[in-house]
Amino acid sequence: MSGLDSLTNVALRPWPAPKKERLEPEDLLSQVEQLARERGFLRYVTEESLQEEIATGKDVTQQAAEDDEPGTQKESQTREDRLKELGTAKNELTTELEWAQFAACNALDLISLILSKDPTKTVDRSFSALFQAQKVPHASFGISKTVDLPSERQQDRDRIEQDGQRQKLVARGSRMQALDRATDSLLSAAKQFETEVSKEAEYWEEILSISQKGWSIQRLRREGQSSMFAVRYGLPEASDHFKARGLAPLRMDKDGAIILDPALTLQPKTLRVRISDKGNVVGTSCLPLETSKADDLAIENSIRLARESLLEEELYHELSMETRQLLAYGVELRDSTVHIPIPGNGANMPQRKILIDCVVRDDNDPPIHENHSQDSRAQSVAEGLRLLLAHEHRMRLFRRSQMPPPLTQHKRQKQNPPFLRTLLAMFSHLDAVECLQAYLESTIRILSSAGLNVASQVSRETAWESLTRKIESSTRKDLSSVDQIFEAFIKPFDARATLSLPSSSSLDSEQLHIAVRTLFNSPNYGTEFKVTLPPAILSALNIPGDQRRDIKFTSADEVGSYLNWVLSLDLSHNLLRRQNPTSASVTSKNTRITIIRKDGSKKIPKDIIVELANDQLTVAIGASPMLGGAASALKFTWDGTAGAPSISAKVKALLGGG
């Protein structure tokens, strides 16, 4: 323990006296009173005065007695002098008391100010009023006890010196450590800045490449910094549902490359067209081939695939919506597949269907079928539907650029694009024209075998024949040639066919006119045949020539039956009657003519019945089986085989043999 610590708990008290000399408080008080009587006030009793009295041998009691003797100097003092002395003593005593009180108050204030450093002490009431008026802050003064020994001072100096050196070393190490941390931070920041610069350079390089390839880039403000730009890969004229999906943010990955939304690139879809025959697939459209170039970036291929997939999905959506309007024609949506029956009059045509669905583009397990005879037709249907969608987009832009229609209170009906209707109309029209052409070819072959000069001409579509000339002379400069071509496909299909009458000569040929019109739109749905009769048939039917007769039919079979009757009527009423002008007579509007033959003096009427039906021409003499009569043996049939006699020669032979 040091000397300073040993003096921290020292109490100052008088040295204890022996028991025999120890005075009680009462005895001490009496002695103090005695001293006060003998020597006056105790303030004049000092150690020096007592030592001086002891040395001179003077007794205080004796001196006091001497002072009491009469005739001394003190007695000679007057009363006034004593009062003055008393006043002087009183003033001195008052001054001493004030100074003592001032010193005591200062000591008390000092001690209270020192004790105010201890928060556990409450010394606010210990300060004097004068000290409180000065507003000295508490704990502003302190005191400590120290013992300043030579050895301790040296130790303190050594310790202070060592602490200073240690602090210098610590400060130097701290500065070196701070410099190392600053260096590492700067290197890390430089490396991070270099990485960010390379990422930004990669990102903006791909942005520039995408923009140079023609893709629309726009700012996307609702996203963060990582996706501040977006690419518009969808067409602006797409339907509302797919227009919103045609915008994708261009986000940055950890390497700086651009990535699209994973939902756009995981499973791109495509439209698949199949042709089914009696439940078996006989044709499938091929999947689109990859057309990416060597210099294209991966992001550009992803955008292209996303655009193609969006177009295919929009096309499938439009086809599904249009299916609801064509339920009466057998078109239905079943198991996410659009089923379209192929119109036709053939034996196998009603059992053929077109199946359209939307499948994943990267389908590695396509349906396997051995028959690929209809692959080209399925591919043509798929490509045609895609072209119709592109045309619809251009026409929407064209309609928006035109003058808007007048405002009205009635809400305009928004019609679905005629994709399936155009497909059905084309199949129905081509099938109707093919059936009509097949009938005309078969009829010409039969009539030619009978020695008749008959010719026909068929035009599949009148608008297609003069399409080039119409486009060149068109005054619609606001519509492109491609769109005008597609407009011709969306309009009603019109076909024309002519067949010369067997009774007409080559110089003055009369013809039957057959018009075929196909329309799958309001108010007509389907194919309509219209037959226009020539004047020769009108005269045979006793119809005035100024009255044009157009007979309408709904199927090729009905047209064939009617034309068979018309040709049979022309052969009997015109051809045979002209060959026998004097002996032939017509008694009805049936295909029967009566020829009177002379047998000596007798006139024998003979009925000739001409019948064109079931792909053969029959001439019979006598009752007609069609009219319920018995079959006659005098008849001849032409089925188109070459080398048969002509109808004129055979009729003469039959009449002569009769």
C-alpha cells in the first residue's frame, strides 16, 4: 500500500490523556470558567504569553490582585475611557466575528461545492445565500489527496513516458491499419466499378443491337433501375388481350446480358393444322424452322420466338372465338382443338376434317402417322391463316387512319375476323366448282360419243382471272396491292361455267350459263348455283324470250339433274325436231317427241324418248320407263365409249327398224 492510500482514512483528534489526569466535561467547564475570570477573554491567552509568564515567574493571580488594588493606574482611568475601550473592543470583536462568519461560510461553500461532485450527496441547502446568488455550477470544483514521493514521481514519469511511446505506436499502427482498410476499400470499389462498367457496356451494346435490328425500344418507368427499358415485340394492331402482352422489360443479369421474362422463352407455341380422314390423320403442317442468323444475339432470338409465339396464340384465340358463330356448319371446339368439316359432295369428303390446335413449339414427340398425302394441304391452310391474320392487322391500321363514322347512340357490333369463314367459303367454292366441272366433263364425253359437238368453259373464280388488271387500274392508292389481293379472298367467290347446247350449230352457238356464288357471311351462308336458260330452251318451254329465267339451286347434284333434263329436252325438242321438220311434233314439255312414219298408206306415230341420266344417254322408241311404261327393246345407250354411232344415225336406224 502506498503512502497516499494510507492517509485516506485519517481522523484528527487530541492525544488521549492518562486516566488519572482525565477530566470530566463538568470539571473542564469549571476550569474554563475560572480561566475566564482570572485572565479575561481567552482569545488573548496564547502559548507564547504563557511561556513568558512562566519564565518571569509571575503569577497571574498576583497580577490580578495587584490590578485590583486601589490607587493603581487602572483605577485612575475614568469611566469614559473605559467605555471607549469597551466600544473599541466591541467593534474589534464584531469585525472578528464577521470575518469568522465569512470564513466559515466560504469554508462551508467550498466543502459543499466539493461534495457536489458526488451524485449521491444532496448539498443544495448547504450553500450560503451569497454563493447561490453567484450561480456557480455544481461539480465545477474538485479535490484529491495525493502524496508526492520522489520514487513515485519517478515511476509516474516513467509510466507516463512509456504510455506516450505506447500511444505513439498504437497511433502509428492505427494509421497503418486505416490506410490498409482504405486501400482495400479503394481496390474493392475500383473492381466493383470496373465490373459495373463492363455490365453496363454489355447491356447497352445489346440494347443498341436490338434497336438496330428494328425492334421498338421504349422506356419503362414503373420498373426499377435494372429494367428501365422494354422492347415492344408485339404488333400494335393486335387485339387488346395480346397487345398488352407484346411488351417485355429488358432486365440485366449478373453478367450484364439482357434477359426476358422466363414465361416468354420457356414454351413458345405454334399453330398446328392436321387433316383427319375417318379418324386417321393423313396430313400435318410442319413446325416453323429456326431462321436465326449467325450474328444474332441470344436475346434477339428470344424476342423473335416470343413474337412468333404471340402471333400464333392470337391466331388460335381468334379462331376459337369465331367457332361460336359457325356451330351450325359443324365447326366446334373440343378438347382445345378446332374441328372443321371439309365441305364437299364426294363420298369421302364429309368424313374429312381439319383439326387446328396450338401446341408447344419444341414438341419432341409429334404424332406419328403413315399417310402423308395431305401434308401440303395442311401446310397451305396454316400459312393461309397466318397471312389472313397479318392482313387483318394491316386493315385495322387502315381503318383507324380513315375518317371515323358519324357518332350514334347505337353501339357498333365488333365482328370477329373472317378466318374460318374464308376457309369454309374457299373449300365449299372449290368443291362446288370441281363437282360442276366433273359433271360437265362427263356430260361432254357422253354427248361427244353420240356424235354431238358440245363444248364447255369453266372459270373457278372470276375475280382471280382479272386480278392483276384490276390492281393495276385500281384507284385505291391508300391500299397496298397485297391487301387488295386478300380483299378478293374475303369477298364472295364467284365462278362462271358455260355449256353449249347440242342442238346449236358452231356458227350460232347457244349456251347454258351456270353461275356459282359462295358466301359465308350474313345474310347468305353457303354455295348458290344459278342456271340461266338460253332462248332455244325458253322456246321449247313456251316461255317468251324477253323473260329471263334464272333457276337457283343449293347443290351440284341438283344442278346436274336439272341440266340432264334441259339437255334431254334440247335433244328431243330441238335437235331431233330439226332433223325431222315435217314428221316430228311435240305434244308436251317432257323429253318426248312424236315422229310420224309412213308405212305405205298408213301413218304410224312413234314416240322417241331421250334420257340423259346416270352418266349415260339413252334413246328409246316407244313408252318411256320414266313415265311408267314398259321398257322397250328399241333403245340405245351411250356411256362415253368411243366408236359408237351418232344419235342421228341411231334414231334413223331405230325408226327404220320399227
